[in-house]
Amino acid sequence: MNSRLKSISILILFFICAYLDYANYQFSIQVISVGIIISAIALYLSSEQFLDNSRALGYRYGLRGKHVGFYLVSVAAIVDEIFVVSIALSRGYGEIAFGTIQGSNVISLALFLLFLPLMYAAPLRKNRRDSAVIFVSAILLIAAAVKGTFLLATAVGAALIALFAIYIVLDLRFPGSEKQESVEDEKFSIPSMVIAVGALFVASDLLVILTGETVDHLGLSGFAAGFIFPGIVGTLPELVMFVLSHRRYNQEATVGVVTGTTIYKGTLLLGLAMIISDVNVSAGTDSVLALTVLASVLLGYSLLARERKVGSLRS
């Protein structure tokens, strides 16, 4: 799909999502199902457009592959989830916000570890710091899940934000030796970026509303609904960007997308949610344990990974 046709498609989806979002529509199970599908497609197309713009912007300013993956593409990959979580918190759905983050992290990390050996031997040796941060954040969540008090959850939220800050300081101070990739024919378009962000916002808002309606219709807990619906649908942009980064770009950027999105969500985004809202972490104990196991595997993978030649870093 060319850029112009994609922008037109995103605009159409924007107006459909906006209509369903703000028209006070009476939601039935059928309407909810159709709405989730429409929002998922909007998230997919908008995220793909956001990815191309973010990468072009990053290479314009000389960022290396991993930093393009972590600071730009990762943010592009989770901008829909940032909207979902922020909107959920503003509407008083703290458990939906937590379920969204956990569902997305568990699913994306599990799929990454599952398909990674089949795709290539990734340069995870250079991502040991990322893997360690993900592991530590999972351990902190276990403490909050076991005790289950609001005060402890707030303290863990503050610790997660501090962990994110420490990671950023170390990453900027010791950025590594990877050189910037030479890129041609990459154009950054402000209008297409604006269209993508607008579609991401209304699709995310619609998804939160539909999740709340699903809780009422099916009697699910807020965490379960958030884990299943925004968590799974919200993972689509990350999977799209992971696959596209693997196909189009280098492996440093690809791994940076996966570890970056997990770090952003599992430390900064979740930490803020736990501080500003009453998040019942114990409601998702099983997901926390699953995330800890996946984080342990990722850390072990990175510790056992060997140095690879520069020439093999290109996909």
C-alpha cells in the first residue's frame, strides 16, 4: 500500500472510530466485536506509518540502530498503548490499564522469544543491560503482587520509574560502538505523522470504551478484560514493527524495538500508573510470574550470546 492510499485509509478509519467513540452509541456484543476489529486495523495501519516516519527522523539526526529502535521506534510501537493506559486511568479503569500493560508485555515477549531462534541469532549480547532491567522490573512486580497493598504498589511504582531513569542515564553515558546505518530514500512527513497520531488516539479511546463495555456484558474483571482486549490488540503494532524492522532494517534496531517497548511499558508506564491510580497488582499475579519466567529466559539468552561479526548484524 503506497503512502497516499495508506493515509486515506487511516483517515477513513479515524472518522469511523471517532463516530463510534463519541456518538453515544448503544453497544451490543456485535457492535463491540466490529469496533474491536476496526480499532485493531486502525492501530495496525497507523503504527506502520508511525514506524516509517520515526525511523526516517532518527536516521536524519544520526541515531544508531539500537537507539533508533529504542528511543523512536519503540515509542512509536507503544504510542497506542500509552493512549490506552492514559485514557483508562483518566476514566478510573486502573485494573484495565494494568491488564493492558501486562497482556502486551507477556504476549510480545513470549512471541519474540519463540520466533527469535527461527529468524536469526540476534545480537543480544549487546542488550544485556536491557535484559537485566526487564528482569529486575519483573522481580519488583512480584513483591507488589505478593503483598498486594496500595502503599507497597506505590513504592514499587516509584522504584520502576527510578529503574527507568537509571537505565536511560547509563545508556546515554555508555551508548556502545555501533555506527549509524546509511539510509537512502527515507522521508519524514509531518502530515502523515499527525494523521497517524490522530488515528491512534481515537482508536485507543474506542478500545478502552469497548473494553469497559465488555466487562459489563461478560462479567470479566477489569484486569482480565484489559489483558485480553487492549493487551492483545495493543500488541499488534509492536509485532508489526518488530517484523518490519527485521525485514527492512538491521538487527540492532529490531532487538531495540522489543526490549525498548518492554522497558517503557514495564517500568515508566506501569510505574506512573501505580503511582497515580489504585492498581491491584495481585489481580495479575499469574501474569507477573509468567513475565518473570520470560524475563529470566531473555536474560539467560543475552548472557550466553556471543559476540558477532559486524557483517552479520545486517538482516
